[in-house]
Amino acid sequence: MNFLSTIKAAALSAAMIVSVALPSAHADEQYFPLQSYRVGPYAAGGTGFFGGFIDYLNLINIRDGGVNGVKLTWDECETQYEVERGVECYERQKSHAGAAAWNPLSVGIAYAMIDRITADKVPLITVNHGRTDSTDGRVFPYVFPLLLNPYSETSGIVNYIASKEGGIDKLKGKKIVVLYHGSPYGKETIPIYELLAQKYGFTVQQIEVPHPGNEQQSQWLTIRRAKPDFVVLRGWGVMNPVALKTAVKVGYPVDHIVGNVWSNSEEDVIPAGDAAKGYTAITTQASGNSYPVVQEIVKTVYDAGKGNLEDKSRIGSVYHNLGIVNGILNVEAIRVAQEKFGHRTLTGDEVRWGFEHLKLDPAKVEALGAKDLFHSINVSWDNHEGEGYVTFQQWDGKKWNVVSDWIAPDWALLRPIIEKSAEAYAAEKGIKLRTADDANAVTTN
């Protein structure tokens, strides 16, 4: 299929690229170090996400001349989604002046960077993933799990399953299996599923699939014997289409599988063929290329021959659109910070302040050309997720269709858990809880 073969071709051409060096930033440049991955088992996610991110940065440069005259620059360092390579890229790229934020799109790499970026005072953006308690800005001033953290994702999935059963009270006595990727990312939600099972009276069985997930026969035979009402697929990369095909092979109904936010892309369902029809997954941003911002990228970037995706059919795909949304969030944080500190190259700490004041309501999202692409975000100094909303989409064999309204996570339940975990981390590390006054103290040089 052209959609997938192009990914492989792009990955092969990128395999020889380790890093593209840029000169030191000038006064009118803001730099993004990109720890990307365009080869390896997760290349589809990397090429789509970083492609969308770069496409949006290019749009801002070409259409607007940068952000208030400040040009956006970047380079890529290939990590192959490996922690050691990600850290090597960090050490190589951090010497570049004018760094705005890090966006590795990897839980393992993000965990390895927390102490480093905190010391260097440059934000770490873990959109839709990362360490859940980093939502608490009192303890993690430079880490931003924007839009969705693993616990709010779990809450949203359980609430969606409840809606399919007729209400939250109908979960009592139900059985849910969580099939999770055997990595720090995959294991992140084990305790919250246990907690929600106790709270709502359902039973949960959590089954690991070793990386990368090419073989799952024994896991699905276990699922067939368990006969759960629903299976939650907490996968990544090749694990997802293998899961869908194996589910059909053992006779489990695909329309009772609910994917998490890293099991929701075209690359997860297209390789599974007919086995994916009826599969549902959570998402923070819709797919499709009808949104004004995506159309503007096509017109301004791709028609000028400067698009990052070699296969234009991937424009508007889930990963590409997530990269675009991530670009919006990064650029708007810079814009917010510039209004406070000046239309110039910002320090990492100034960009941190911008993220902590990033408020995009639905009207602002519409003004940015992203109405219905994503809902809104409202970040504060102590809430680094931003009260994100999610929706659910179902695959019909050709495209994703939204099948729910925008749903908010259960913050009354989740916030105390997040704060308790963050405070324990602070006690272990000897970290003093930050105050609002601390957050407003900014390093400007």
C-alpha cells in the first residue's frame, strides 16, 4: 500500500542522517532540537508526528516570517526511539543557543531527560504521554504532558466503556483486559486501572506484550479464555495491527477493543486490513485534511515543495495532525512569552513561563484554523496538562469517524492521586514545592 511503503522509503533515506547541524542562534531565531525517529519499529509514528511538527513550523516561517519576526529553526537527531540515543542527541543538541523546548515523543527518553532539562531550564513537552505526576507543576516546573496524561486517558477510556454499557453504574461485574506494551510507557497505567476497577466494581486483568509486539498468540488465547467484556489496547507501533489481526484469529470481536492514544492511527489499522473494521480508539485530535490549518499547510508549504511528508496521502493522518497540534502549542507558548518578555529569542525559562500561561479556548482554536481538530487547552503553573478534552473515533475500513462528544477527564478523582505521587517524588528527591511566586521568577539570560 502506498501509504505504508512511502514510510519505509522515507525511513531508509533518513537512516543515514544522525544530525543536521545548524549555526548558533542569532537574535532573531528560536531553535527547536528534534530528537526524532524515522527508522526502526516506530518509524510510522515518528515520521508522521515530526513531519506535522516541521510542516507547522515551516508554515509559520513562510506565511508569517516567524513569530513576530523571530524565525523558527530546528535540526533532527535520529534516536530510533532508543533511550541511549535520545540522551546522546540531547547532549549533542543542547549546546545550540536559543533552545525553546524539547519534544522527543518517547516516554523512555523523556524520563531520562527530566533531571537534565530541569537543570538546564528548558521545557520538555510530552504531548499525550510521559510521566503522569509531571502534570503537577509544583514539583516538575519544566515538564509539560500537554493535552492528555496516562491517567486522564485511562479515566476517559473507562468512562467511554461505561457509556457503551449504559452508565458508570453498569460497570459493576464487568471484566476488562488491558493489553499493554512491555515498556515504561505501557506499564504507566497499571495502578490506575486497578484503582478504577475497585472504585467501579469491574474486574481487570492486565497482560503484557513484550517489545516490539510481533507475536501475541499466547496473550490472545489467554484473553479468549477470560472472555472479557472489553479489551483496552495500550499498544505502540507494530504491536497494534498484530493485536487486531490476532484478535480476529482467536474470535474476539474487534468492536469490543478500545485503543489508547498511541493505538489510534492509520498505521495501526491499515496493516490489519479487514480485521480493523469497527475498532475504536481515543484521541485528542481529529484526523482528516479538511481543517483550515491543514489546508493552509497544503497551500503554503506543500505547494511550494517544502512539505516534510514524501507521501502526501499522509497529510491529515492522525500522527501528522498530532504533530501540527503540537506545533500550534509550541508556537503559541512562544507567542505568549514574547508578549511578556519581548519579540526576540527567548530563554528556555521564558518559554516555560509561556507554556504555563498557554490558554487556548475554542474561539482561539478556531482563530488558529483548528476548530474541531482539537478542543482547547488551559495550562497553569501547577497544572501542566491543561485540562485537555478527548474524543473517540472508529475505523470503518477506510477512515476514522468521530463517535463521541469531547470528554473531560475526571479531575476530582485524578488530581489528588497525581499530587500525592508528585509530593512523594519531591520528598525522595529533596525538591521544595514550587509556589506561584516561584513560577513568576524567570531567568532571562
